[in-house]
Amino acid sequence: MQKVSLFIPCTVDLFLPEIGEATVAVLRRLGVYPVYHTEQTCCGQPAMNAGYRDQARKAAKHFINIFGDDDVIVSPSGSCVYMVTHHYPELLSDEPGWLRRAEELSGRVYEFTQYLVDVLGVDDVGARFEGKITYHESCQVLRGLGISAQPKKLLAGITGAEIVPLFAAEFCCGFGGEFAYNYNYISEEMVKEKAQHFINSGADVLTLCEPGCLLNINGYLSRHHPEKRVIHMANLLAGAGKEG
Amino acid sequence: MKIKTEQFNEVAKKEIKNEYARAFLGLLPPVISMMRKQVMASFPDPDAALAYGQAIRAEAVTRLPELLEEFEKNACAQGAQILWARDAKEANDMVLAIAKERNITYVTKGKSMVTEEMGLNDVLIREGIETYETDLGEFIAQQLGRPPFHIVGPAINVPVEEVCDLFMKKADMKTATTDPVELGYAARLFLRDKFHHIEMGITGVNMAVAETGTIINVENEGNIRFNKASPRTQVSIMSMEKVVPTMSDAMHLLRLLCRSCTGQKISAYVSMDSGPKKADEIDGPEELFIIIIDNGRSEFYGDFTAREALRCIRCGACLNICPVYSKIGGYPYGWAYSGPMGQVLNPLLLGLDKTQDLYRACTLCGACREVCPGGIDHPSLFLYYRAKDVEGDQKFKGKRRTWKEMRFFDLWTWAVAHGWFWNLGVKWVRPALNRYARAGVIHSMGRFFEGWFKERDFPAMAKKTFHERWKEKEEKAEPPA
């Protein structure tokens, strides 16, 4: 039985644990055995994005120490995977020993849908959803990791679901971590547009592979369009249909 | 030109409410960027064409010193005079000296961002030399006393009624009209008169070809050609990164530039000057000065990360795709260069201390990186600037952050690096945070994260985190055989 190490983003751990549980449920259904290192914390993305490289470097080393021996690491967050695969080698470029470990590790870290489709070769996980679904292409998932076909394949495999297009699906939702509250007046306009495109799509739910965008879009919908909601791909695929 | 980069938020908050400008800006990402994409598809292999252009720019930046010398040698051999300016003041003084030695009373100009960077117009006017911008948009922006709103359409945000008023007052227009053709005609009459008697024309440079000593200008209005062909004296000003190795490199970049800029395969006019008028030629300037300006670029050229910014060819594709620019327009960036292009260039040229918001007002979405024909990785540069600012780097004029923020990240990092402390921290923070929650949702946290909660909610911290749930259930479960 294939063993997979769960890389649960801190946002999921603390605020959206259902996404983590759904990830586990889908993996188990496919006969994969998930393990979880309880010493894991945060990948360091907030420090990296704020310019605190020394601090981000410490987070990177902690991550490498914990996950370093795992063969396959899977995470339900594109931006966290991007942090590990893209920014860790850059952060550790002056420390050859650490750099080697970071580079070796980066080839073994997968975004959740990428793992299901590219590694397991699955496109139907046996999920059911009655209704219309539309997909938001999160920036780090699409442009960072180049992942777009994989989630769409999995969506097409959901029984009962109708997939409808989202206008400007690849436009940023306006999250950007601290950008969302430091430049809220710009961020609000961006998320408002995203919400409007979602509503115009006629879909019942919007899905994505990035908890950051989920917090942002759902945060806006909760205030302005409470009848609408965003559901993480893992939850859709688990068939739970429960938002974070 | 006054530098207003420190007023980013103030201006952006005002501009984001400008409905007229927003209507235009809203079209940029879906329409203009789509036009670019469609015309890029006319390359047999668009990705390869983009990568080829990026490689040319990479080579040009890496070989910059030798290419500039080669360009100087070949341009001089063609009869051009090359002047090297260390900074804006030196360059302005050069233009002024050329004008004064020839008793020039007025000059006309083609659209040139580097002259905006130098603040050339202000200097010339102060010294009593009338200066006329001849690009229609730039002419309007100049008469209004505003900086360019967009690199390609400097006055595209100005309502036609305002243009009418302006032309009645300042461009000798006789009858009021909002017909764009009539307005264009009025500007043409006014400017043709200036061209008719022109003695000195000033232009920028899109590309300088090292191999041949040729300068290339790209435009759609024909005004740059007038500025180059009509006067006795032509002064063309370029920032030092405009040089490319060969004519064949220039031709490929030209194809990319026009596609990226306006969604055209080729612009209406492309002019190439290899030196001034030769003895057997019937038109062209009698003397050609090419001013190559550094203005701080050599300072960071030694930094291999920062100098990637010099790959920019000023096409504006990044502005058209940027989700932030398309909400606030060009004014908040406060200087010659706006959008992601300005966010990359302005901090290096003006200092990180004076451009704080430029490299922070970005979600790192990477849309600009994807379209950049120069191959600039804008998000990585913004992260680099943020890091240099946090470090208080002297060369880049980093400012350092508040003591409070720095201590916060230190504490946070200690928690991240110590799993047990992190998990203990969760137990402390949860009740403090969830104090604000109603039915599992936080609508406001008072003065904390005000920006977030203005239009958005946030989930309460889970009663049981994933970590706690796992510990309870899964850890006790038997591993599979």
C-alpha cells in the first residue's frame, strides 16, 4: 500500500480542518495510506512574502527536517507546494547541504489534484455532486505550478455534476496574503469581480485548489452573497460537499 | 516631473472611484490582453517566439557594457554623436546646451518615457524653450499637466469633453466638438504648424542596434518620424538598456514589441536612423545626437537579480494584464513608469524607501511574468525588494520595517520551528480569537485586521484543529498490514 505524507497548510489546520479530513478521505478511498507528522507547522510563506527571508529560511529548514525522508508528500494547497518546490531552493542557495536537501525534496511534493491525476493516474474518485460547478484557477496553482488540466479531469469525473465555465477564471481573486488587508480597497474590488463572475456563471458552487483564495472569496460571499459558497476540491471529491 | 511614489495609497484610493477611467481599465485584461494573445498566435510557435525574445533580452543585459561600446563605435562611424549622461541632470544639461548653442526657441518631442524620467520638459520650459509633445495622448497629458496614465495611451482616461475644453483653450481650436476625428484634426493643425518651422526634434529610442549603430523608433501616429526627418538637429535619448546585439535580434524584438504593446503585428510606422543625413540623401537631420543615460542603472547592474529589471522593452503588456493596475490606473505609481513595469523599475531608480507601496501592492499573481517579452520575473523581484527593505540594505535604500512587525515575525518563526510551541500557541490564541466569533464566523476584530473585515468575514478558529482531530482519531488507528 502506497504511503503518503500529508502536508497540511496552517490555514487548513487552524481554520479549515474539513479540507484536511476530506483529503484524507479521498486518499483512503483510493487505497493510499496517509501519514501525518504532528510536528509540522507552517511552510513559511507569510514570512517569505513579507520579505523576512531569514525567518522563512528557518521555517524551510524545519519543514525539510520533518518531511525530508518522505517519499511522497501531498498538500491541498497550491501556494504552499509552490513555496516548498520553488522558494526553498532559492532561500537555501547559499548553503549547499541544505540546498541539496531542498532540491531533492521539491521533486517529491505534490499538489493534491496533481498527485491524484499525474501520479495515481486517477480521474474518477467516485465522488457525487448534484449541481453545477465552476472552477477558479488560483494563481500559484495555474501560473506557479502549471496545474490546470488535473483538477478539470477530476471534476469531469464527478457523477451528477455539470461543469460550467467561469469568465476570467485565471484572474487573481485579490488575496495575496497581507495584500488583502494592507491594500484592502484594491483587494475588495478584485474579489467583488470574482464573486460577480461566479454568480454570472450560474454555478451552484465555485471550487479551487487553494485555501487562500477560498478564505478570500468565501469571506466576501459570506458578507454579501451568503447563498453562494466556495468548496475546496478535496471536499467535492470526498463527496462531503461541506465548505471549510 | 514631480515624483509622487510616496502618495500611492492616497492617489489610488481616489482613482479607484473614478468610474470613467474604470470603464476603460476594465477592458484591459479581457479585451486588450486577448488581442495580444490572438496576434501572438500568428507566430508559428508563440511560446518559442516569446522565449526567443526573452533570450535576446537576457543576452543584451548580460553583455550591456560591451554592446554599448560597440553601438557607440558603429553609430559614430555613421556620423552620429554619442553623449554619455551619468544622471538626469547631466542629460538635461546636454539637451539644453545643444538647444542654446543653436538659438533654438522651441522643440517638438516624440513620446519618450526616459525624458519623463529625466523631467526634461520642466527643465526646457524653465529655461525659456517652448516644448511641445507631439504624440496625441502625450500632448493632451502635457497640456493638462498630468503624468502619463498608461505607457501606450498616456491620456486614454481623459473624457472627450475635457479634451474639447483643453483644445479650445490651448490648441487654437475654433469650434467646440466632441467628435474624435475633429479633435484629432485640431491637434494636427496645431502640431503641423510646429513641425513646419521645427529646428530641433527630440525623441526616445525603442531599440539601439550595436551591430549597425542604428536607432529604431516604433509608433502609430507618424509624429516621431516628423521629429526625426524635419529638423536640422535631432536629439534621441535612450536609457542604456535599450541596446540589442544585432539587427536580426532587433527585428524579432520588434515583432514581439508590437504584438505585446497594441496587439499589432507591426505598428503603422517604424523608423530606423543610422546616422544623420548623408551627402547623397534628400532628407533627414543634418546632425544627430544620441544621449545614452545611466541615471542609477550602473549602481545596481552588479546585482544579478536586480539587473533583470533592465530586460524591460516598455511594451506595456504587464500593465494590460495586471489586476491591480486595471483597478487604479497609472497615476498612483507616481512617476514615469506605471504598472508592474514601474513597480520593477521605480524602486531601483528612486530607492526602496520612497517606493514602499510599489513593490508591496501586489498579490504576486504572476500574470505579468507570463506575458513579459523581456522575461522579467516581476513577483520574484518584488519579493527581493521586500527582503532588501526588511534588511535595511543601504545600496537599495531599504528602510526597515517597524520594530513591532520585526518582533512579531521573530516570535512567529520561533513557533514555526518548534512544533510543540506552535501547538501550545494555538491553544492560547484560539480563545482570544474566537472571542470575536458569532456562530463560527468572525465579522470584525475591532482594530485588528480592519482592512480584511471591511467587506469580508473570516471563519473562527476550529474548535478542534486538524492536528487535534488527527491526534484523537488517527494516531490510534492501526497501520495497514
